[in-house]
Amino acid sequence: MSSSKSTLQGHDDNGVQKQSPGFVNRHKIETQLSTRNLKGDVDFSHLEDRDAMELYSRARVQQEEIHFLREQISLARVKEMRLLNEKYALQRKFSELRMVCSSL
């Protein structure tokens, strides 16, 4: 597995799952909240915005990966069709050669 594909799937080159940046962000937020006394001085809308932005970012990355994979599938289909056409052309030639050889 190449390193570019493995990083897209959340694993490093050794196949070990990496810690997501979302986990680190949530950990920082929880640490900040636990250090405060929570007497109403926390702006939860800001935290929700960060979570929404994180989710949007993840969704965008996944959409890009889906698009990339669809392109790869399309390229593989085109390659497969070319190989099948070449196979059938070679089979026809081989069949014609057999007919010529049998008529001699």
C-alpha cells in the first residue's frame, strides 16, 4: 500500500492508525473546559462552530477521496475494455491462422 493511499485511510506507513486531528481538537476543548469553573463564561456556539467546521472538512476530504476513486475506477474500466478488444482481435487472428493451417 502506498503511503499516499494509507494516509488517506488514516493509517501511517506501518499500518498503525494515526490519531485524528479532530481527536486532538476535542481533547484541547475538553481540557480548556475542565480548567474553567464553567460559571457561564464558556461560549458554546464557538465550540459548535469548530465542530461543524471539522465535520465539513472531513466530509469534503471524503468527497474528494470518493471522486478520486471514481476516476480510478473509470480508468480501470477503459483499460479493461482496451485489453478485451485486443484479446478478441488476437483470438480472431489466431482462429484465421488455424483455418489457414488446417486447409494446407
